[in-house]
Amino acid sequence: MTRRRLLDLLPAVALVLVLIGLGVYVAVSGVGGSHGPTTAPLPSGGVLSSAPSTPVAPSSPTAPTTSSLAPPSLPTCLAPTTVKVLTFNIHGGRHPNDTLDLPRVESEIKASGADIVLLQEVHDGMYVTHFVDEPAVLSKALGMYAAFGINLVNPEPGGRPDGKFGTLILSHYPIESYTNTLLPHPMGQQRGLMQAIVSVDGVRLDVWNTHLENGSPDARLEQIKAVKTLIAKAEGDAAGNEAHAMIFGGDLNASATGPVARVARSIAHDTWRQIGSGPGYTVPEWAPRNRIDYLFHNSWLKPLAMQVLPSGVSDHRSVWAEYALYSKAGCASGS
């Protein structure tokens, strides 16, 4: 081919080379194509740094990780636990003729089916009850936890220097701790207020047991006012709310219409007034004509049933109640 012929073909060759280069550029850069940029896909769950502030739902659902799950939503008021309570002045386990009959006390408590028992006039090492350790005997016979609040320690005939007299709390549920506080006694015997902290299926229940002065109305009134102060201090939170479930009971030695009972009703709800039938008389056992034995409860509990039970050993009848115990205050009133 002549030199002149080659020179004539150069423009065509140059055009072909330009077209080939343009095609390569289009293929590499994607200009004019129907697809977006060839950016690598984000990992599952990843976000772009320029993502909008409003969350965008993923195009396909993915299982959340454990750490992203919210705590389970619990109902406001859980199902309650049924608790049966008995208060009983056992007169040292003696019949009115002073013969000791502790097995009869055991059988009456067992027959009641009570889960928690408040006892008054309990003896340990006293001459009149043959030096028997009544808290230990009753606890073992009934298979219950025991907390003994000692109000009197007196020298006893027969060489015993430490005869004890007081109140006892028995419980099928564990007793976590207890205290006994001596009350003012301007006259008569020393009396006390006992508190046991009981764990009922994980719910704290404060059980208060007392036995007030029998010989002086003024002394009783002073004692119940002291009881109110002690319970309010233990049971209220910083805002004055009911911090714990609470049952208060015992032998107040006061009628239901007098000033002592009125103060007691300012501490907690009078269970008999809410659900009891009739006057609720408890003394004297053989022909009752006065109500002096009580059970009270706060808003953690709802009373379900209540009875006065006869006794074949004591000079008092016992008072039995069944409650629904809730996991927080106020649930009982809304149930």
C-alpha cells in the first residue's frame, strides 16, 4: 500500500479509536445506564452516616437482639396470696381453774388453719405453768417459725430467776426479723409492742402484736398512742404512704366504742368492721359480752372472711380472719 493511501485512512482510524474509548468509558462509569452507582451494600442493620433523624423501617423484618428487647410489662396488681391470721390470748395455756392444757391450745390453733398467729399471755419458765417454755413447745408442735417478745422477767418460786411473760408470733412463712418495744406503763404490768417481718411468697408483711393494760383506761390510752407512733414510723415512707403490707392485732383490753379503739382505727382498718358479722364479742369466753380482741389491716390486704372462734382452754375467744395479700398498696381496694 502506498504512503499516500495510508495517510488517507488515518481520519477513519482515529474516529474508530475515539468511539472505542467512549464505549469503554461508558461501561466503566455507568453514564447513561439504568443502574445506580456500584457502592458495596451496607451490612444488615447498618446505617449511612448521612441517615435522616427519623428512623426508617427496614425493608425486611429482622429478629431483634436480646439487648434491644424492653423489660416485660407487668400488670399493675399481681394475683394475691391468701393469708389466714389468728389472734388469741391463751391465758398462759391455763383453764380458768388454772390447770395447764397447752395441747388444747395447740389443737385450737391447728384447727383454725391459720398461717400467722398472734398470741398474748405466753409464758416461759414461769411457776404457774410448771416452768414450761411455751414458745418452744408451740413452735415445735405446730411446725411454725416463732418470735417471742418478752415484756416481763420475774424471779419465780422454785429457784428459777428468769420467768418470762410476753407475746408470741407464730408463722408458717419465714420470719425475717423481729423486735419488741416496751410501752409506757404508768401503772400495772409492763406491756410491749412486737413487730415481726414475715416474707409471704416474696412480699414483706409486717405483723404487729400487742397486749395493753387491763386495769387503767388512762394507761391503755397512753399505750395505744405510743403504738400508733411506733407503727407510723415503721410503716410510712418519706411521703407518708404505706410502705409495707401490715397486720396489727392483739388484746387491747378496750371496747370497740371507746377512745382506745378509735385510736387503733386511725392506725389501720378494723377488719371486723369491714367484714365481720354481729358484735364480735370475745370475753368472757363462756358468755361473751365485750369485744376487746382485734385484727387490723392496711390497704395492701383485702379481708375475705372473719370469725370469732370459741375456746375450751382460755378465758378469751380467738379472732380469725382470711385476707388477700397483694404485691403493692392500693391493689386490694381496686380488686
